[in-house]
Amino acid sequence: MRRLLVLIALVLIVSGGAAYWWLNQPIVAAGETLELAIEPGTTPRGVARDVVATGARVDARLLYAWFRVSGQDRAIKAGNYEIPPGTTPIGLLQKLARGEEALRALTLVEGWNWRQVRQALAREDQLRPDSATLTDEALMAQLGRPGVHPEGRFFPDTYTYAKGSSDLALLRRALHAMDRRLEAAWAQRAADTPLQSADQALILASIVEKETGQARDRGQIAGVFANRLRAGMLLQTDPTVIYGLGEKFDGNLRKRDLQADTPWNTYTRAGLPPTPIAMPGKAALLAAVQPDATRALYFVAKGDGSSHFSASLEEHNRAVNRYQRGQ
């Protein structure tokens, strides 16, 4: 076999014109895209065979000879690749040596809760579902955060991933991204913040994220909650109640729901809830630590996505009658 390889290589080198022609011939039929998975430890000879096994129109011995003659045979990287129509032996080796894997993208949306993140991961059929059978506790332990609740701990962004990669790897990137964003925000906190820790900032930011209908109101909403915390008032924010209800929430928040005590019900319990209620984005994180200076203690949705802010209960009640009750 070694003699055959040397002979093939010599033929390619000596027959410069023929070699040039062969190296620039497409190995994938028009309209086809081949999927190639290279496992760690696969030899260059094995890679050539795997390429042919995908349906590529090329001789495995010639392809292996090209890998060797090029001097890049040891640069080929394991991974999952897509070989599109028009790919030539030259283009294929460049792709494999650079590690240009087939990438997919998953967007984690600002304001999503952990249940929605789990559902989004489950829909990604190109991600290896390593987290699917893990409890929340076991999952966080796998990510190096034993005892930490997963809610709000992952930064909402678009993450690319290679086909067949682990969903735990994607979550680990999102976890570290939130760590960095939260650390940066906490370093910029206002001197008079009522928050005692970065974790509290994350919790408040998640509430601000869920309460904000229009971006221009975000700082004032954070300011209302900061004022309430300083005054020792109940936060009385509906999204925390809804979060506490979980899957029992049917889309209609009733008076009895506001009175139903859960650890997240800020109508029945003072201070911040025990965990975030969603994934806050960068703007919500910054608003939580740098709220607008305001005298407002109340706000109510106006029906167009914006909010009306009030410094007194009397003014607030008038706003509720106007915007919520049409009086």
C-alpha cells in the first residue's frame, strides 16, 4: 500500500497538468450537500474514506495522496462539516484544515424564562441533547454551579454551534456571557443603590426586563423599584406573581392570584424574590444598577406599551382609572 501511495503521489506531482485538473474538479454533484463527521483520532486515510462514504465523487486513495502531498494531512481537524456543491479536493482540504465546521445558530431571547430556554434547546435537532435527562440541579452542577438556580443565569444572545455539539457547551457559553455582563454592570452601580449584591442586581434586572414595554421607560421603571426598596414598600409587580404561578397561569391574572402566596409573590412578600424571573438583557442590567432619578413610586401600563409614572397613590389611582378602567 505504501508503494501504491508513493506511486500515486509521484504521478500527481509529475503529471502537473493532470494533477491541477483533478485538484480543481468538483467532488459533490450539483444540488447536493454532503455531511461529513470526523471523529477525534481519525487518521488522514480514514478521513479520505469517510469523505467517499458520504457520497463524494472522488477516489479515496487519490484524496489521501493529496492530503499527504499537500503537507496538511496532520492539520485536518475533527468536527462536523457540510460539503456543498462545487467543492474541489483543494477546497475540501482547506475547509478541514481550518476547521470550518457546519454552524447553526440559536437565539436566546431577552425576557425568556428557564422553561422557555429548555424548550428552545429541545427544538434544536442539530444539538446533542445532553441536558435533556438532567434535572435543573444536575445541569447546573455539570456547568460548575452546584446549588445555583438556573433562572436568569444565561445571557440572551444568538449563539452559533457546530452540528452535533452538546447543548451543555452552548449553555456554558451563555452562562459565562451573563457572568461577564453582570460583573461589568455591577462595577458601574450607582453609589446610592439599595441593592446589596450582583445577584440582587440580576433579580431586579429580570423584573425590569419583564415590566418594560418601551425602552425609554426602562430607567424609570428601575427607579420606581429602587425607590420602593429604599422605602421598605412591597414591590407589587405582576410578572413575579405570574412567575410564581408557573404553568398554572392561564393568561389572566386575577385578584386571587395576587393573594396566593409563593416565594415570588411580591404582593405578599417584601423585598426581591429569591431568584430572577427571566433572562435580562444588557440594557435591563444597566438600568437595575443605574436607575433614573425619579420621585415616582408607582407606574401603570397605558395600553400602548408605555407606562404612566406617579409619585403619589392618589395620582396613581387616577392613572389606573384612566388607562386600565377607562374612567
